[in-house]
Amino acid sequence: MKNLAPILPIENWENYKQRPLVIAGPCSAETEKQVLQTAIEIAESKKVDIFRAGLWKPRTRPGTFEGVGSVGLPWLKRVKEETGLPVATEVANAKHAYEALKYGIDYIWIGARTAVNPFAVQEIADSLEGSNVGVMIKNPINPDLDLWMGGIERIRKAGISKIAAIHRGFSNYEKTQYRNIPHWQLAVELKQLMPDLPVICDPSHITGDSSLLYEVSQKAMDLNYEGLMIETHIDPEHALSDAAQQVTPNELKEILSRLIMRSPVSSDKGFLDVLGELRSQIDLFDDQLLNILEQRMNVAKTIAKYKKENNITILQTKRWTEIIKKSIAKGEQKGLSSEFIDTLFKAIHQESINHQTKIMNE
């Protein structure tokens, strides 16, 4: 990525005080009074850095509240004037971006439904070229790290330097405790591949449930995320969109006050010595895991030879169902989640199929 604008570390963002950077405000701007009152109460807490409110709300199905649109831009401008907080809103196309720039919006974010479309992201990037606006890119709705990074790179190529990623979880057809599956490993990998990029967690959209916000926010802090975006409304129960995942300004203050902030580094020699020893043990176990997996694949290859000789299909559905069921039960007895065991064994099974397919087609 040559000739690209450098990404500013989050400590250089405007109004940033200390980790976590906190972005808060209603899912949707509904009325000027609602927006202003929420902003004033949020500002009084002294814990929020940026005020957010959605103006254009892309909904899954028509007929629901889809935002007030550009009518709400003067409301955000007034928030900025009366509270001093920088303001942010979501844009889904170039027209939205132009409107936001015209009203002096400090930060915009690109939502998950837009992030999945490179053409839309490129049009937004082109419309922002030469501006000083901060841009935050949410992960696309599907767990595709390259697509997420591609969106970030398109914005960066437009010369935007104040860039952050927002992790809001990924859509999933299966029922879980979360509205959107976190897939934490994808966000962690993004931090590894783009170490100068601030990553902000959106626990509101991950959980879809205000009672789980603290738990997910704390996990994000433990994973060394730089910030949080939490939907906050003066009257969540009567919110016109996503009521279940919003909190009041007082509830937000309570969540933030409970967060335990831990440092990613230490200069304590005793701690570092113990940590180094424990990590050596982890390395040893990882080597053993790889050796066992190699042995398992060798057995799978032998099975493939017998299947080929006897003209038997690779996949034995009944056998595979029994393996998963048995492994999940054993894993739970050992303190391992069913989600982890299911993901692990599906990956192992797919690798086994790959090896067997190669032998069957030789």
C-alpha cells in the first residue's frame, strides 16, 4: 500500500482523553428535542468523546422507521455548538457524505450493509477526498476480513488519515445469545495486520441486548480495543429503532465506571518471567496439537485409500453427526464451549475431506 495517507493513532484524534474512546448517542435521531436532551445528559457525564446519531437508517424491510434523513443534520450541528462534543453519523452513499460534510459533521461511519459493497464504499471515498473528516468503517455483515480491510484501504487511498474500524459482529442464521456473532478472532487479526488502526467495539450491535453490554465491553477492553460505541437514548423503551440494545445516559455512565482497564504491557520482571514460562508451555502444547493433527490426517488418508478401493463415498453423514455430538458432549465436560468444539471439528473434518478428495481423484 504505497503513497497512502498514514493512519493517525487514536491518541491523536480530536478530544481524545484516554482509553477507551467512547462514542455514544441514540441509534436514530428521532426529534430535535430527543437528540439534544440525550447529548446534554451524555456530555454531563464527562465520559464520552463523540456524540453519535443515525440519520439515514437502512432497515432490513421497508415500512419501518428509516430515519429522519438530512432534516437531522442541523440537530447535530446544534449538539456540537451547545455541548462541545464532536458529532458523528452513518452514511450509506456519496449523497449522504456530501450532506454530512456540508453541515460540518466531524466523523462519519460506514455501516455493515454498505461495507459489504466495494462500489458503494469507493463512491463514498471519492466524495470525501480532500476533507478532514474522520471515517470509521464497520465490519461487513459477513465474516470476510479481506472485504473489511478493502473498505479501510479505499478510504485511506482517498487521503483520509483519521480512520478507525468498528467491530459490530457478523450476521448468523443460527440462534445464539448475541444478535451478531462477535468472531473476535477476525477483529484481533485485523489489529495484527493493521497495527496502527484504532479498533472500536460496538457492543450494542453485537449483543442486541442492553443487559449484555457490560460483559462485551469488558471483553473488548481486555482484548486491547481502543474504544467503544454504545447506543444511548433518553427513553430506550420508546425508541423508534433497536430499543432493546440502547441504554440511558445514566446506565451508560454506570457501565463505563465498572470497566476494568488493563495495560497491554508490563515492566515487572517477575511477571514477565512467569508469563514467558507459561507461554513456553503454550508453545509446547501447540506443537503437540499439530503433531496429533498430522497423525489424524495420515489415518484419514489411509481410510481414503480403502474407500477408493471399495468405491465408497468420502462423506458418511451418519458417522460425522455422531462424531460432532460425541465431541461436543466430551468438550463440555472439559469446560470447552459447544460453539468452539463445533467450529474446531468442522475445520478438522473439512481438512480431512480435502486430503481424502485428493487421494480419491488421483
